[in-house]
Amino acid sequence: MVLGMLPKRERETDMHSTVIIGSGPYGLSLAAQLAAFKIENRIFGPCMETWDKHMPSNMFLKSEGFASDLYAPGAGYPLRQFCRERIIPYEDIGIPVHRRTFVQYGKEFQRRMVPQLEQTMIKRLSQVPGGFELETANGQTLKARRVVLAVGITHFAYLPLLLRGFSTEAVSHSYDHGDLSKFQGKRVLIIGAGASAVDVAVDLSKAGAAPELIARASFILFHSAPVEPRPWRERLRNPRSTVGLGWRSKLAVDLPLVFHTLPEKVRHRTVSRHLGPAPGWFARAEFEGKIPAHLGCQLEQVRESGTQLRVLYRDSSGASREIETDHVIAATGYRPVLRGLSFLDEPLAAKIKSAGETPKLDRNFASSVPGLYMIGLASANDFGPVCRFACGAEFTTKRLARHLAQA
């Protein structure tokens, strides 16, 4: 049975029940869950666009196959089923999921479970009596009683102060790139030591560029390849969860509501430190010994010299060094700060209470503005590091759908 509720023809004065902004794993899963409760909803955004257009073309997901599902009620439509239908090699554990497979899966999930998706962006969201007013990129205006922001990482790319103010031809963020073939024959310096940095470096090398990597970290901590089956003692000592091995990770997945009760400083510190951006084990062979890496370094200055960039830094011994490059890519991660949500009008944005520039959310993902909810990365400081990953959509969307059904 196909899930979803097609929007009826409406007047501009009509007030919809729920609008979802974002059509990645969280937005699509929520729309599918809402359909099961027969909650009328509209969902906006190009399907799986971040994964399709803003990730290295040849990357693999760090999450195992069993942890890479989108979520619909009942049997749903898991990745395992999609791969079986398309004759794509799949194992719950051990076969990395290619980005292309995940994108295709997400789009097929949308076709089957969320046929009402409107693949246009929302360019303005404001508060009006009784709810919200939204304006789409194609000029349509609509109103909704409730709005759920499921924007993922789209608006949250973090660029260090040292790299701001340059043209996009000189400096960019890893989010700005999917296809890296335009850098063929160019020298490119990647800043960072996490999964994005390594994936971008490997993709650049395959594209015929000359990448180098520089980072403050003294070493790159690759994930270990999974070994299954494991002895029962090892399974007890390090249980497996959707975000990795160990009791801390398992508790992060199983007890997000307990996490929500912790002191604010503890929550923020835990999210910033646990489950860092480590590269997958499968990238190690393509990176080590093939791509120059300057580790334990501190950037000091970046300046333009004609068409080149000169990057000054101190190496691990404290000596001053310099790299000349054609372009710098900052693989410096994402920070869900409210100012990144540029489509919020100023009066609405000013009403959202925050802590450390991230939204304060209640136990049902509601912001301080009645009717406005935030899920995905924006909710990580409230519900834990599981919300930084696609698998966090299971807890999030089931809980939020139940809440909206009762509201």
C-alpha cells in the first residue's frame, strides 16, 4: 500500500495541518509516519538533495546497512528490500553502502511512501495568527498550523573565521561540492581530519587533482572494519548499535529522552565529543600513503597571491611552514546555529529560544514558538548524538508523529 496524502487544491486562505521543510531521511520518514495517522501534510524540498549534490561522488556511508534505513510504519521499505529488488550487494553488517545507492533508495522510498512531495524550496517562513505563512521558490504562498524543520545539514556548514571573506573560487566548504572533476589538474588543500576531509581528498585524487590535507589532529582515526560474528563476551562488552560499538553509543541510541533530561552543558559537551567525524575503514587504503597529510598543525594565515593561495601554518614541532595551492576546501563540519536558517524572517527567528546558538527543544521537538518543530541535526544538543545520523530518524519521527496526532 502506498503511504502519503496528496494535497488538495487550496485557496491562499486555507490553513494546512502540517508542513515539513526538508526531504532527506528525516523529512521523508516523518511524512510517511504522519500518513499512517491520517494527518494531512505537505512536504517541500528537492528529494535527497544533500546526499545527491553535496557529498563526494564516490563516498560510502559510515553507517552499516541495517542502520541506513528510512522509516515508514509497519514493514516499511528498508534498504535491504531496495537492494534485493535492484540486485545490489547488501549485508546488514560488512558491505559499505555507496552514496549513490543511498540516494537511489531515498528517491524510491519517496516515490512509494511520500508521493505528495513538492520538490521546491521554501524561501521564507514567517509567523501569522493561528500558525505560519510560507513562500516557495516558485512564488506560491501557503499557510500551516504547524511547521517541522527537517533541513538536515543544508544550512549549517561551518567555515572557520580564518577562511571567511574569500571568493568561492579561492575557498569553499566541502558541502559546496559533489562532483569534483572541475579541480582536475589543480592543487587543492583540504582542511580537516574527519570523514568529509578524507572522502573529498580521495575523490579529488580520482578526479585528477593534486590534493593535500592539513589538520590540527595529530592522527586520523579511521573506524575499524566490522568483524562478525563476535564472541558473546565481546558483544556484552561492546554492544552494537546503529551508530557504532560500545555502551555509550548504545545508550545514545536507546535513551534519547533520558539524554534530554541531562544538564544543558553536559548535553552540549557530549554531542561535541562523542562519535566524532572519523573516516570509514574502507577509505584507509585509498588515503594512506597516497595523499600527503600534514597533521598536528595550526593554521595561522591564508592570503591570496595572484591566482594562488598561500597558507601559513605551524607544524607539529612548532616550525613555521607554508603551502601554496590553487584552492582550499574546508571540511570543517556543521554547526546547527539558528542564524544559518536564512529563510526564517527576523521576527520569527527572534522568538526562538536558544542555547549556544542552537534551538532549545522540548521532549516533543517543539521550539519555544508554538507549532514550530525542529528535527535532525538541529535537535542533537537536546536528544543526543544519534540525531546527527540518518538512523536517528526512527526515534524522532515515530515520537513526533504520535505527538502531532494527539496535539
